Amino acid sequence: MLSEFDLIKQYFVRPLPGRAALGIGDDCALLVPSPGMQTAISSDMLVEGRHFFAGEDPQRLGHKSLAVNLSDLAAMGARPVAFTLALALPAAERAWLEGFSRGLFALADAHGCELIGGDTTKGPLNICITVFGEVAPGRALRRSAARPGDDVWVSGTLGDARLALAGHLGELALPAEALAAAGTRMHTPTPRVPLGVMLAERSLAHAAIDISDGLVGDLGHILEKSRVGATLNADALPAGPVLATQPQALRRAFTAAGGDDYEICFTAPASRREAILATGAECGTPVTRIGRIDDAAGLRWTDAAGAPLAVELSSFDHFSG
């Protein structure tokens, strides 16, 4: 039987120190900020049965638990530095802990992000991570900075995660191969950290947000905070490769309001178009221009020909249903 401290020592203490002056093993960790930088902090919780299915593969879950937090740093243009982990477990099972920590640290190491502390307890499976990043003063990509005339962009593709969820829930029938391909977006999202950092460091974008609950709702936060509106081309939204094979109505619905994409939606001056495309190519992340920011409040939709569309979509909400 693993004790709490044996569990931490065996699966979560790393042999080599990183950025922390003092890491796991004391009442608090000590981080030394880089001179002249601001600290970006974000926290996300994943609850079994709400954010992931019971019995989820622990390695994939370890990856996703950190990925959704790194995505928040990416949306602010902040470089990852460190994170804490609070973990409630029904039981201390070695096989589960080995898989979870393997997935967690593979992604952490890829982004130079060090585990510096946290907590463990017994209870229903619940994972809460807090991440710390760094960004230069005045460079953070805030939700309140969109301006009329800005282009609206998204990174990567949208909708495959929602398509996979629909398949798992039996909302539609998908071949096993297609379900597995779409499922990679739901289970192991890719946080767009290099793109977010470059957009901020090169002053290419004004405002940004990560797409976790669906484009409609997440862009809506930018529009509200910036006191602007937007017009989007529904047929410009980049569908994931599996969703791209589905009927138009489903493509539009899942790209616009699917959720769990963990891409970046950002606004930028039209004069930056070539530089943004070049930056996306440089960091290996496709970027797509999907609309524009308007003076008039609200979100409007057109088709590829520019004709107005009547679109009624809403994003995920944790307390609706």
C-alpha cells in the first residue's frame, strides 16, 4: 500500500532541479522570476464524469491535464515555467500512477515546465493543475484588446474533438477508424505554446483566447471585454480532417461551437497578415483568417459568398445540464 508521501516521491519527484529555487518537499515552492518579466498564472480542474469518461487511459489523461493549462498560457503569449498538481484519487494504483505521470511529464518536458508542488488526497478522481508562465510587460495577449478592423484568426483545426464525443455518446455513428482519429483531438490536444509566444513577442496580435468551450462562446468573451462585435465566415472555419468529411450543417455546428479544441482564437491588424502566416508556418501550426472585428456589438455570420446566415449556436457551459 502506497502512502501519500511514497506516492509523491515515487511518481512525481524528478531527479534534476529546474527553474525552482526550492521545489517539492517543503511547505511552499520558491520560484525565481526572470528579471523584467511578469508572471502569468492559470488553473484548470478536470473532474471524472464531467471532463473525461470514467476509465480514461491514464497516460492520455496525464497529457490532457497539463495540455489544457498550457493552452491558457499560449493564449496569453506566456512561456511555461512551472506547475503544481492537486490530485484526488479513489485509490493509489501503481499502474494508473505510472501511466498518468508518464503522460504528464512527457508534455511538461517538451515545454520545459517543471512540477514544483501540489497535494494528493483520497476521493473521487479530480485533477487540478496551476501553471506559471512568463511574459514581457505590455506583451500579454489580453481579451480586452481587440480593435475594430482587426482580422479574426484561429490556429489549427476545429471540431474533431466534438465529433469524437458525439461518436462516444452515440449521437451519430462513426467508423471505428474515424472515431479513433477524431479521438486524438479529444484525448491528447496540442497546446499552441510556440504560436502564442511568437504572436506576443513579435507584437503580431492584439487579443487572444484559447478555444476550450467552443469558438462562439470563447470569441464572445473577447467581444464582450473589448466592447466590439464580429462578422465570421462560417465556411472559412477550418474543420478537422475527420469532421471535414461530414455534411455541411454538422461541420458548421461543430467547428463553431464544438469545444475541447484548445486552439487559439486571436485578433490582429490586417497589416500583419503575411507575418502571421509566416509565423504559423515557422512553428508548424496552420492559421486561418475567419472574419473581422466590427464596431457594432454582436456576432454575425456569412457564408463563403458573403451572404448573411442565420446561425443560432451556443458553447459549452459547466452549469447547463
